[in-house]
Amino acid sequence: MKLWVLRGLKKGMLTTKFPKEQPTQDELSRKSFPPTPSKVSDWERGRLICPTGAIQYDSQLAKSEIDLGKCIYCQRCSSAGFEFPETRDSTSALKATFATNGDSAYESDERLLFEKYSKLWKSFKKSFHVLMIDVGSCNACNFEVLNLSNPYYDFNRLGIFFTNSPKHADALIVVGALNKAMVDVLKRTYDNIPSPKLVISVGACSISGGIFQNTESFASPVRKVIPVDVVVPGCPPTPIQILQGLLIATGRIKTTESFVRAPTDIEETSEQEEEEKNEGSSSFKGVSG
Amino acid sequence: MLRKFVEQIVGASPISKAIQLSAVFKIAGEHDDDGRDNKEEILAIWADIENNKTILSLVPSVEELGRKPETLLLCQSSLSFLPLLIKSLYSTPGSQIDLDAHGLAEGYGIFTFLYGPVTFGVPEAGGFKFVTYGERIVKVAPTINFKRRGIEQSIVGMKPDEALLLVERSAGNFSASYSTCFATAVEDSLRIETPEAAKWIRAVAIELERIYNHLHAFAREAEAATQSVAANQVHALKERVLRLNAKYFGHRFLFGFNEIGGVKCDLSSREDREELFSSVREIAKEFSEIVDYFLSSRIFLDRLQNTARLSKEDALSLGAVGPVARGSGIDWDDRQSYPIEPYSDIFVPLETSNDGDAMGRMMVRIREVASSTVAIEELLDRLPAGKTKKGAGEKNAEFQSTLSFSATTTTSSLTQSDFSLCRIESPSGDLIQIVKLDKRGRIKSLHIRPPSFANWLSFAKSLEGNVFTDFQFSFESFGLSYADSDR
Ligand code: SF4
Ligand code: SF4
């Protein structure tokens, strides 16, 4: 037993200073930065290259944006002139994590979150129990969520804990591309969580289907099935980004414009869903400049 | 003739996957040049398929295949439960086999329940149907398919480099193995000369991946034994490996470092390599210190020893692979038994244990962390100089390879081989991929035999007779991933 104590002392403190201080470059691993258009960006070529349809461009409507909920950070678009800064000051990196382009659907984001949950924020501060549900991930997102409890991120210090049962949960973390076989399971899990409850959708897969959006068994983005409060883009997002998502959900990080709240457009009939899919509409977009 | 049959087997969709899998193993056997003629067997299998027999009648018996690991996958055994297991593995998404209908869930005190798919004991979407008697597990049927994404089906018709993005996301924590396996197979059939250096860098990535997965398995075991101080220390080591991945390969889970014809990262500077290696060595050293503490802890050892025992015979007949097989005393490791470059050039010790229990598998993993460190040292030390990417340095080369990959390959280069196969020793064992390209260089079919898939049966067998509280130890010691088997 003594040996463990000694070892612990020898190692010193590993835990990140986030959220008191900005995370270091090391903690935001390199590909956590989204692509940014530069002067030489060829939007049309980018649109063709992008495997997930994250680059949206229409010359007639003069529409050009990068949908961060779809981007998997594959860096293919770098050949079309999009930049992937390797170093970036972490403040802007974090902002981009939850960026919105001011799409009208999100204008009232923070207010909604505030209205819905602000009364609870005080009690969440000491004890916030999250349940992770995998609805079809590749396991990398699961790893990253589990990593939140390792000494480098240690979210227990912020009063956030994992729980095993929906009945004890305050929030649901959803990872993975919603599989048809999991739709019902997801709904039932959600129903079993006592209200009020928060839902945090982690990873490109759960936000939009990511790279799996064209596979046969992909049902729909998670927010079409249960109401989602905060999204964390990335493939997979780094633990710091997920932690930030959790802190935003509990009102611990105040932001003015730096997070997205997905609209709760739950489909009643499958027909509507079909239409949605055909239009290829995506409800939140990333920064474009 | 043989090839034609194999192609039909691999490419045809309505055929039971069990057959595809045994076909894979037969091709593998053929590639081994061991002189055995598989033609008759495949013909027989094909005839069975045409006669629409059930899955089971198509599974060859142990005697027919000989007791060689590479020829065994889903073989008939004396286990009466096996048919049900196989059915449950191939069932439609989310469905469970009806145990009651088979008389297995009957009797005084027998209790059945479903574990999963939402449980923290298994952080993935997958379930188990348990049949228990008191605390004892009588039978267990894994229920996979909750998250099958159908990657093999959806990449048909894609360009190989587009497909790579999906393939490497089959199992995020085995992504280096998956992408290397796929890229190597595609390069083989396109006859692309991959630079030496790229192949060596891929091997470094695979070994790093092995290290972090083994650390993860160990930490989860320690967590299950409520040794949380130690578990967190190992989790911290794992985090350090992930950060090394990010630093040198550009991604914490090694996504996107591979491409067809080379790798994107650059380890050409000696300082970089030395720095990388000294970090890895430090991690391995700290890990071995933690392990030493551990092996003196009776509480931990008691939980592992004699838990989920898998005999060598069972491991052979159920087709176990990877650390599971090696933990039961089967000396099979693709890095030695089926080496691709550069494993044929370097020495990787083969670690086995004869215990066959959770402890044996854990010991194999612990020693493999050390052997991977040695391998990384050799790989980095002797890394061939030169470019890491085909056509690197030429202007716009990357864009060319991204957008018009197929246009740059001539049709003639595609005619030599019909399909190509690659086997990689992933952290959980033997990963096999068979790729077939069409004339334009697009994917015609891909068949993946994931390592976890091969181990489900062994897992179910080994749990019989254990108490339910040992479930976590058994599960983590097998290193099973649902994402992997539900590719
Ligand atoms: S990095 Fe994102 S935007 Fe760029 S090609 Fe990949 S998915 Fe598309
Ligand atoms: S978002 Fe990326 S890392 Fe996460 S589950 Fe999907 S493919 Fe895997």
C-alpha cells in the first residue's frame, strides 16, 4: 500500500488544469482542429472530395460552409486548399468545437439550455451522473469517453461520475451512428432516465452519421430520435472536448456564441424522416471563415 | 478452378457467413503452401450450399480440417450448445436465440436473463443471454449484431482510398491493423510498390496499438478487481501512448495515417525516432513496475487464476486466435507464422502460456507489451531511409491519389491476381481481409474476418461453470470488441 502512495507522489500531478486554465497543446491532440478555408480554398473541389458531405457549397446560393457535425477530420480537403493548422491558440480551437454559423435554428440556444436547466445547475455542480450508451460506434468514441476518468482528465474532481443505471443518471452520453437495431433501445433507455435529463451527443457519428451515414443499417442522427441538448463534434472528439461539452451542459462554462444546441425536431412519422433525408438537410453548420 | 470457387463463395451474399469464413481459412491454408489440396473440400462445401443445407451441416469437423489453427474456425465440436451459439452469431440484428425452445432453460433453479446491450460492464452495444443456476453460469450466448454497420457491403464500388476511411473505422481501437491490412491487400492486387520505409512505419503503428490495447485490457481487469489506484496508473500510461500516437502519427487512434501506397507521417529524423522510442520504453518500464506490484497482490491473482479456463483442445476446436489462443498454449502469431514485411526481417518473440485461464491470457498480454517495445526499438532503429509515400514530393501527388486514384492505374496492372489476402496480428489476434478489385480499380468485394469474431465461441465456452461475478474478468481478458465483430 505504501508503495502506491510513494508512486503517486513521485509522479506528481498529471491532471489537466482545464477548465480553470486553457488546455495545453498536448491535451488537445493535433487533429482536434477543424479545417478552415483559406484564400486558395477551392470549395467546389472540396465538396467533391469530402467523404462525408461536410463541405457544403452552392455557387448559385453563394453558400459555402463546413458542417462540423459531419466532418471526420480526415484532412482530404487539404488538397483543395483547406487549412489544418497544427498549432492554434487553444481558445479558438475550443470555440470551433462548438461553433455555429448563426443558423436561425440555434439563435436561442443558450437561452433554451438556461431556461430548461439553470435551476438544476447548482445541484449538478456537486454530483452529475452520466450514463454512456453506444448505439453503433467504432469503439474509439467509447474509449475517449472512458478516458475522462483517467488521471489526466479526472472528471470526478469536477463532480461528474459514470453510472451504470439509467435510473441514477442525470445525463445520457450517446456515441456512435444510430443503428436500426438500437433505435428502440435508445428510446427505452432515454425514457428510463428520470427527468429532468440532459442528452449529450458525442462524435460525428451520433451527430450526423459521420462516415457511416451511407451504410445500410444507419437509422438517423440521434437528435431525430431523442432531444439532444449539446453536441460534441469530432471523430473521435478528444476527452477535453467531451469534458467541455459536459461542462457546458451543466452551465459551468459560460459561452456567448460557442456552442451548438441541436433542435429537437423529433420525427413523428417515418415519412417525414424520409423527406428530411432526401433533402439532405442538416440542422447545424460549422464555421465558415 | 479453386480460385473461381473461392471468389464465388466470398462474393455471394446469401450464403451463410460461416462458409465464407471457412473459405477464408482455406485460402489462407492454400497460401501457406503446406501442400494440402483444398479443392475437394471447397467443392463439397459449394455443393452443400447449392443444396441449401443449414449452416451446421456445412461446418467441417475437426478431423476433416486437421488440428492446425489456420484451418479451424467454426468447427463442429462435441458441445451440444455450439449450434445455438453459431445461430446467435449469425442472427439478424438484435435478435436473440430462444433458449427455452431448445430445452436449455429448463429445470429447477435455472434462471435466464439478458445482459446488455446497455451496460457499463461492457461499454459497447452488445448483449449476452445467460442461463444461470444460482451463482453459476450454465450457458451463455453472446448476442452481437446490435451495431453491425455493414462496412463490407457499403464499400462495394468505392475507390480503395475512400474505402480505407470506412475500413479503419471498423474497429477504432484496432484501426492501424485494419488500415494496414486493407492497404497491403489493395497494394498487392494493384502491384503498387510501397516504399520500404512506409511498411516499417506501419509496423511501428501496429505495435503501438498493441501496447495501448493491452494496457487498456490490464487496466480494465484491475478496475474489475476494484484496484482502482493501479487501474488509474495504467490508464495514465495508456493516455501517454495515445498522446504519442497523436504526436507522431497525427491521431490518437491512428486514423488516417495510412493511405494506399504509403503513409502520411514522417519519422525520417533520427531525433524524432529516438524520442519516440525512449517514451515507449519509459512507459513499458513503468508498466512492468506496476505489474510487479500486482503480481504480489493475492486479491488480484485469486480473481484471475482459474477464471474462464479454456483448454488447448477447446481453443483449437473453437478456432481461438490471438492472445486467447496463445494463453491456452497454441503457438500461433501472425507476426511469426504468417509474416508480412517487415515482420519477416525482425525478431518478435512469441509469447505463450499454458494456463488457459484469465491469468494466462493476462500474462501473455503483459509480456507482449515488453516484446512490442523491443520490436519498436528494432523497427525504429533500422527504419529504411527514403520516401514514405509513392510519388511523394511530386507536385499535387496527394491530390492525384485522392481524387483520381483509379485513373492513374492502368487496367493491365489489375489482371494478374484475382484477389489478395492479408493477415495481420491485431491486438486481439489474427485479422484477415480478402480484397477483390474490379477492372477500374474499385472495390468489388471485401471480406473481413475480425479477430474478435473468432473468439466469441471460445469465450462462451470458457464462461461455463464460472460464477457471474467473474464475468468482467473473463470478458476483459479475452479483449473482445463488439465493434470489431459487428464491422
Ligand atoms: S476533413 Fe472534414 S471537411 Fe475536410 S474532407 Fe475530411 S470530412 Fe470533409
Ligand atoms: S465519430 Fe468517429 S471515432 Fe466516433 S464512433 Fe464514429 S467513426 Fe468512431
